[in-house]
Amino acid sequence: MSESKRVLIVGGVAGGASCAARLRRLDESAEIVLFDRGPFVSFANCGLPYYVGKVIKEESDLLVASPEMFEKNFNIAVRTHSDVVSIDREKQEIEVKEVQSGNTYRERYDVLVLAPGASPVKPPIPGIDSLGIHILRTIPDSNRIREWIEEKTPERAVVVGGGFIGLEMTENLANLGLKVTLIEMLPQLLPPLDPEMAEPLTRHIEKKGVAVELDDAVTAFEETDDGSLVVKTKSGRSHPADQVILAIGVKPETALAKAAGLELGEAGGIRVDNSMRTSDPNIFAVGDVIEVRDGVTGVWCHAPLAGPANRQGRIAAASIAGRDMTFRGVQGTTICGCLGVTAAATGANEKRLRQAGVTDYEKVYLHPGSHAGYYPGAKRIHIKLLFSKTDGKVLGAQAVGETGVDKRIDAFAIAIQGGATVFDLEEAELCYAPQYGAAKDPVNLAGMIAANVLRGDLPLADWSQIEETDALLLDVRDPKEYHSDHIDGAINIPMFELRKRFEELPKDREIWVNCAIGQRSYYAARFLLQNGFRVRELSGGIITYWGHYPI
Ligand SMILES: Cc1cc2nc3c(=O)[nH]c(=O)nc-3n(C[C@H](O)[C@H](O)[C@H](O)COP(=O)(O)OP(=O)(O)OC[C@H]3O[C@@H](n4cnc5c(N)ncnc54)[C@H](O)[C@@H]3O)c2cc1C
């Protein structure tokens, strides 16, 4: 019988724990030891904001699996409070420091898996270590925030960072009754979205009472005599706070790997191959510590998400067990809820396509109902779909709304992974009953609109060119809608009068047609095109142009 393989895993949460459990299912003979410097393994980091907000009541609810369970069910040894401080690649050993005693010891490995995650970014801003400034990564972090709230009963919180952790903390603090100011350095919230898609989210949470400060960076935290804080920003503003949450991003924990001379990549993470192997064939790395290929653009990036970390853990386990399984890259499928609005995205956004130098893309906007309009309770979902102009391949999708956002983005995510085109979306057979969807589901509609564009049935105009264009702007909404607000210079012929009045329009000048959401303008464009006019449609209607997305 061959000797059993000794597999040591550093980091016992999403990537590490899933690797350990999967490896045991594939290889009963391996000796598996899981190390984590914290007091827990396999806890739900994604639940932490909701534990702070007391939606999740008990700490124990966050524990997906205990060390005892790993030992008993899977014969996996777990060592918590055990910080792995160095790797000796030549001897194939790691050095472990017991956090509580300070003692160190060495352990030999045949295979080492690095899954240490990513740590919150904490830039050297004056006052950043002041009391009352919290980060959120671990259960102890969340307990510190809960204790602060219980003991100090803060009334005003500043959340720094408008990514998904910042937004989730904003929701939970607001629901606990705190007045929240959310400060973001970029001109938009939630970077996985393009700016115009983040706009409705911003407006919505402002309506719910959150003060959103965009395009402004924190320059200092000052402690006041009464024990509170003042958050100073680049624009010269001062925001008083009884508590600050710092959520300005994470960076891969690469110190161990770097010291051991493993190859790091251009996005700052450990570089691995498709089977999660590092530049050392005996060392694998998974999760937030690695960099990955963007599945759409092929660019290396850092994508700290739980789904990819779990999948990578499984793939590393398969490779260690001698199986052939390859990682497909990350398409960045994310979702975030904040105070009643949901925003989600998958694949590339327009910003990323541009950064990657991709020019072969087109975009459409649509604002369909979450389910059939005749059944009560439908809410609009605002969707942006990006696809290849050449072959119609779906490149990315973003959606914002109150309900039904998740299942549409999941459908787009599968389409992207499978290399589907907008013609496939058009034909996708999706479940429908009036309370769930529509016979033409928003996913089908997105495909139909995009396919219309590619077939030449619906030439598109670009909203960003509207100030410069010489085209005649034609608004086909009803006169009441037109008079309440319209694009400067647009004339109005309502859709219902177009068949009688189309001769008023010029044939020697391009016409850009718009309505409220893009439906009537599509009808108008089809009618005019078939009557010999040169027409382009402004996709998504005037609510796309003004970002007035009703939620
Ligand atoms: C508050 C919060 C909310 C989130 N919400 C979502 C969400 O809704 N959806 C989503 O997709 N993702 C979410 N994420 C991200 C997701 O949790 C991570 O992408 C995922 O956990 C990464 O898994 P990992 O195994 O790489 O690292 P982690 O889960 O961070 O685990 C790394 C572990 O390694 C330990 N460790 C590090 N270095 C050492 C060392 N030298 N020795 C021993 N142990 C070490 C750490 O203590 C840690 O326990 C959230 C993250 C946070 C913090």
C-alpha cells in the first residue's frame, strides 16, 4: 500500500474548508490538517453584516461547520488559533505559531494548500486607528461592532466605501436606527456596475435616509473631546460620527507566499494555473489570495467572492486527488441588497470592456416588469445587456430593482459561461406563471432587443452622443409626458399619431427616437424604417438618459 499523502491547508473558511472536505470525499487515505489563525473555521463571512444588524441573531448561526464536525465526520484535523508564519519549500515544511501560547512548531507536507483569504485595506490615513473605527472580516470583528453599538448606543455612523460590504453595513446600521453617511471615493457606488446602473441604487438609498457622498475621499479621522469622531474628506467636508465602518476593499494575503518565493501576478494575487497549482508544484492556492482570469476579457484580476473560492477549493482537491478538473475563470457574478433595492451583475461591464481594449460590443437597456403586469405587485427591473456586435455573444449584464433581479442575472451568468448569444436568450425557455415572470421574460426581452439590433431591425443611437448629434430628436411619448420633461430640442409626435403625421418628418436627416422606456420608440422606429426614414432608437428610453429609474 502506498503511503498516505499529507495535505496541510492554511485558512479554514470558504476556499480552505471546501478543499479539505472535497479532498476527503475523493481520497479517504489522505492525512488532512486545516490551520486557521482565528477561533473558528468554516464560518459564514457573508452573513457578518446581518449578524451585526441582528437579522442573524446568534453567533452560532454563522458557524457552518465546527472543528469537531470536521474531525468526526471527515477525519480532518483542525487547528484553530494556529497562525502559519512561514513556508520552507525545500524541506516541505510550514512553521506554525500557536496564537495563544506564542509557541511555534513545524509540520511536514506533501501538498500545501494556501487559502488565507484577503485582508481589509487600511490605508495610512491620520487617525485610522482611533477607537470606534471598525473593519469587518471575522466573527470577532462583528462582535466588536455589536458590542460598540450596545455599549455606546451610537446615533451617527459613517461607512467608508460603497462596495457590497459597505452597502450591506449601511443597510444593517440604518435598520438598527443609526443615521448613516456613506462616503465613496469613486463617482459611483458598487463598482461592478456601470455608473448609470449604480445611479438608481444611489437615489433609492438616499430616499431611505442615507446621506451618500460620492467622488470624495477620506483624508483624516479626528477624535473629539466627547469621544466621537469627525471624518474629514478631500472636498473639505466634515462628517461627525459615533462609529465608522471601513469597507474600502480587500487585498490578497500574499505575505506567506511572497516570502516563500511563489510567483505573484500583475493583479497582486498568487498566480495559479487552471488546476489551482502555484509556481511550486507541491503548493496550491485558492480563494481571495489568488488572482484569476476574467472569464470574458481574459485580463488577470482579483475577484474576492465566495462562489469562486468554494469552486477553486473543490478544483484544488480534485487535482490533489489526481483528477482532471480545470477552473474556468471568474465572471464576477455579484449581488447586493440595500434597503429594499437589489443590484447584481455578471460578466464584463462597459468600464471593464473599455479598459481591456474591447471595442466589439453593443449595449441595450430595458426596464421590464419583474413579472406579468396584469398580476399585482410587479416592479420594474432595470437591465443593461452587453454583447458582441460580431457574433452576439453575451458579454455582461447588470440589473437593479426591487425583486426578480437575482434570477435574471443568474440566467445571464449561465449564458455567459456557456458562450451563449443574444439569439439564445431570445429563444430561452424560462419558467412562467404570472406571479413569477412573463411569457416574454426580461431575459428573453433583453435577447430579443439585442437580436433586433444585430439583425439590423433596430439601429441604436448612443445616449452619450446626444449633446453633439445633428439628428432630429423625436419623442414619441404622449404630449402630457413630453411636456412634463423632455430632452432639449426634441420634437413630439406621439406614437398614436405617427401614422397620420409621419410626413412632417425629414427623410434627408437622421432621426433619433425616444420614449419613456424604449417600447413605443421601438414601434416608432420600425414604422419609420419601413417608410424609408433613417432612424435610430435611444435604448431604454428617457429614464435611461436621466437615470430616473423608478424603483
Ligand atoms: C463581511 C463580508 C461579507 C461578504 N459577503 C459576500 C457575499 O455576500 N457574497 C460573496 O460572494 N462574497 C462575500 N464575501 C467575500 C467572501 O467571504 C470571500 O470571497 C471568501 O470568504 C474567500 O474565501 P477564502 O477561503 O479565500 O478566504 P476567507 O474566507 O477569508 O478565509 C481565510 C481564512 O484564513 C485564515 N488565515 C489567513 N492567514 C492565515 C495564516 N497565515 N495562518 C492561518 N490562518 C490564516 C483567516 O483567519 C481566515 O479565517 C464577503 C466577505 C466579507 C468579509
